[in-house]
Amino acid sequence: MAHAKLSPSAAVRWMTCPGSVHVIDARGIVSKGGAAANKGTAIHTMCELALTKSFDCNQYVDTTLEGVKIDEEMAALGQVYVDYIKAAAGDKYFEQKVSVEHILDNCWGTADCVICNNDHLIVIDLKTGRKHVEVTDNKQLLIYALGAHKKYDWIYGFNKVTMVISQPPLDYLGTWTIDVNELLAFGDDLLAAKKRIDTEPDTFVMTEKGCEWCPAKFICPEHIAIANEAAATEFANDKAIDVDDLAYWLEKLPALKNFILSIEDQAYTRLVSGSTINNYKLGTQSKRRNWGDEKALLKFVNQTGLQSAFLKEVLISPAQADKLKLDPKLQDQLNLFVEYTEAKAPVVRQKSSSAADDFK
């Protein structure tokens, strides 16, 4: 499947870091999708089929889509999104290609669902990962909405726009509604980004969200500079570390972690493809054993009388119990059995008190 050079899903990166666009293009760097991405693609395809054919997702269990076998969990996640779309009012358009190339060249993508309800434009994006995706000020959705506005406004005459993130694995349904003029004003932000891309090819800007999925981290000059600085920094064991030093490096940790993972990923990719790296090689690959066809296995277990040895009753977790949506009185009684243990508190960044602090 072809992808736009300025992909909406990567807008949080290229709208802040113009240099990344040029280095990715010059090096021909391609983002790789892993198992999670392949699973997500399969769920998206399943949902599109379910919606266009008016089926339920469970009808696709054990069906292979996009090279991935649909299981019951995937079907259940997809059904949450499908039910939401089916219940919504308006004219519905699934998997719509939308473009903002009237503002920015090479910027287009596919919106999971566009709903036009009289003067109300609704753009929904299905997320299947377990890392929360916030809907407010979501650049990817803003681009989709701007493209959908260009495509359908001449028919409906929109006055307001609602963007929706449906993230079933986290039970998250986020909505953000803005005036259509606010959406059109976002076009100015895209023009400003285009100007920086055209005029600042050597400017690299590190941001936590922008750098997280950047495929060029391993050659990013800003990441390399921070890594060199970290390598040259010594924290003496015999004296207390200055709190200002701690604050400085805590700020840099996300970038350093991403850089390290990017280097490891690049090394693995090169070695697997047959390239050599001085003093490094691939170690022995471990093998994990898993059951293949579980339905066939269960049939075998039942036929051979091994149920008591193979099938164990296991209590579900409190979090899984919450999803059962029990009667409130019964839930209160169940809560009496819950015990809490304290995990190590994470170190998190304090929210700033003003916009000036954020800018600083």
C-alpha cells in the first residue's frame, strides 16, 4: 500500500522537525510495521468488511485477513468500533481517502470513517494499540477532517466538526468538537510547516511525541549529540548528584531511550539481512513453544481424558471483572475481596502552570 511522503499519522513529527523529512527521503528510510501493526491492519479490514456487509465481527473468527488469523479477542475489539459506527446518525463513508494537497503537497491518508450528518462533519479513527492516543489537538485527525471537509463540504455545508478516537483495548472513546473555522485555520499551521520543510532542511527538533516513531532516530544529529553528551557525563558515586543535573537528564531520557532502541533495531535489521558490523553478530535465537490449533488440541484433550490435567480454572483479574458491568450491589460485594499492593511510584514530569513555562 502506498503512503504519502507527509503522512498524517506522522504529522506530529514533520510539523515540528523539518529536517526529518529530508533525511528520511534522502536515505530512502521506510517505517517497518511489526506484529502489532499487522494485527491492527487486520482488525481495520475486518471492521470495514463487517460494516459494508452488515455483519458482526465474530463471523470473521478463524478467518485470515491481511495475513493475520482473526481470533475472538480481535473480533470483540472490532465489534466495539462497529457498534459505535452503526449507532451513529448520518451518511457514512468507510475507509475514505482524504487529501490536503490543495494546501500541502504529498499529504493524504485514509480516514477509517467519515460521517456527514447535515451540517455536522464527524471523523472517526480506530486505534487498536494499548498506548493511549489523545483526541484533543490530534494532528492526524485534524488533517483527516480538513481533507474530509474539502471532499464533502460542497454537498453538506458544514458548521462544526467532531473528531473521534475509538480505542477499544483501553475502553477509550474520545471526542473533540470544534467550529469549522477553527478547522480551516489549521490549514495555516500546515502552510507554516511546509515553509519550514522547504527552507530549513538541516533543522532537527526533538520532541517526545514527534521522535517516538521517527524511523531516522539512529542518524538524527540531535539524538547523536545528546547521546555523546550523555556518554561524556559522569555521575560520581561518592557525592550527591545536583538536582539541576537530574532534572536536565530526566528531560532527555525519552529521547535517549528512543535513540538506543532505534540503534538496536537498525543493528538487528542489518545483521538479519546479511550485513556485517565490526565485533557484533546475532546471538542464538531462542524458541518459544505455543499451541497451534487450539480447537483441535481441545478436541484431542477431551478424547484422551486429559481435561483435568490440561484445563485449569483461573480467576479473572479485578480489571477483567470490571468489564463484566455487574449490578452495582453485586460489584460492591465483590470489591470487598480486592486487596491493593503499592507499586514503585514512577517519576513523572509536573504540569507547567502557564503557557510561558511550556514555551520555556
